[in-house]
Amino acid sequence: MAKRKHKTVKFDSQLLYISPSPEPELVFVPNRDEFEDFAKQETSQGLMGLAGIQISYQNFRSPNSITILAVGLSGDGITFTLDHLMGQKGLAEVGKRTKAIMEHTFTWPSVNLGIANSEIIFIDTPGIGHPESSSEMDLQSLKNIAKYFEMKQYHPNFVLLIGSLAQPGIERKRGKFIKFIRMVKETLENTVLDLINSNVILVLTHLAECIPSVQKDPSEVVTRLGAAVASALKIENRPPVVVVAENKVGDYKLKRADGFFVLPNNELYPKNVFEGMMTIAGDHDPVGYNLVNEICKDFEFLQATQGK
């Protein structure tokens, strides 16, 4: 009987832990470059999630892991969002700037898919539009992300476009955020963004900083911003999933329920982000859907084992 392994991954002087738990017999699944040969072998026939894995593979996803990429404007909460999704505390610091692509990897053997070596990879990136950056540096930063996935030879399962709800003029077509979205499309469309089998989620942060009426019911703003982003990406017939979030959960003393934070509109965060991921994964990315489903179900246990 295979067991979930305990793995420690060190990035930027931080230690990330996944606690072990018993699991049924699982199968080692190779990377994309060896997957086709593997699928023809007798060994693969014992893999209960093989049919679903093949669908993800055919749609240019990794057959044995999921990647969650976050990009956004500087100061809008890229690292804080990933901090909350990873169930971590302290990876993000106010005023600390991410200056390079940072990869945080968790070993997460999948019971749903039967994969022994599956991983969850979170990609943190430098914020665009920082006062110390030039437009050339911002463009190069996005090109570096494109190059990263060219080397991987697959699309990330989920691309989180991070924007602050509290940012003045965030909806304006000529505003800073929509210009950023257009820049992302122009630079990342062929290597990172999948605008056919969508992998795009719009995450609107700083909900608790908005006026009370928006905090309680952000649906109108969410709808307008979703439409503006869909127009900028030219995917009006396939608009992105939009979710709300709050970076400063401690400052606003947000309560918890089932291990998640209760937002001012009573949504559970980051459960709503995970649910958004499962919505867009749908039937074109079973690997993404099933691994996120497992994270969401085990999130409270993960937090408890890390003393939060």
C-alpha cells in the first residue's frame, strides 16, 4: 500500500511541509516527453485515472502535476494570494518585492487519479508596474514567464490574473489594469494562456478595503470587470471565472470557517478560488480538477498540521 510521502521543499529560506497520510496503491506517471510510451505499456493499465490524465495531456497540460501561475500588478497581492492558497503563513511580507520567478512545489500523491508522484506547483512572479521597473523590464519579466513554460512544454493549469478591487479606475479601458491584461495577452497567449480550453481566473483582491456596499455584494463590479477582461483578452464568448479575495486577512480580523477565511460577502476564501479552478478545468483538464479537489478537501488538515 503506497503512502503519501513527507517532502520538504526549500525556497527563499522558507520550509514548506506536506504531512503524510495513508493512500491506496498508486502508479508513477512520467512527464510529458515520456507519457505517450507509458500509456501504451501494461503498467499504465493499473492507473485508475488514465483516461482523464490522457485528456489533460492532449490539452497540453502536465500528466502528473498541476501548475498555478499568478501574475498581476505590483502591490495588488500576487504573493499574498499564493500564500493563502498554499495554506502558508509568512511567505509574503508587506513591502517585500518579488524580483524573480519563484517556484514553490508540494508533493501531493493523488488518490483521485492514482498518481504516486503528482505535485502541486505554485509560481510567484514579479509584479508589473513597480516604481523601480521600466516598461522594458516589465515586458522582459513576462517574456521570462513565457520562456519558463516553453521549456516545460505545457500550459499552466491555472493562470491567476491578480487585480485590486480597491484600485481606482480598475475598470477603465485605458486604465493601468486593463493595459496590463492586454500586455499579458500579447506576451503570453501562445505559451501560457489557453484561450480555447480556458485556464484563466480573475482574482480581485482587497475586498475589505472597498466601500461597504461593494464588500457586502461585489457582484456588479465583478460582472463589469469580468466583461472588461474578457474584452481585453478577446474571449467575450468564454469569459474568465472571477472571484474575490482579501490579502490582509489578519488586519481585518476575518473569521474562519472549515479552515477558510470568511470574506465580507460571506464567501469562503480561498475555497472560492479553488472552486473557480474546478469550474474552468471542467472536462478538459481532469488532472487539474482532481488535484484541486483534493487540496480543497484537505485544506483544513493541512493548516492544522502547520499550526495555523
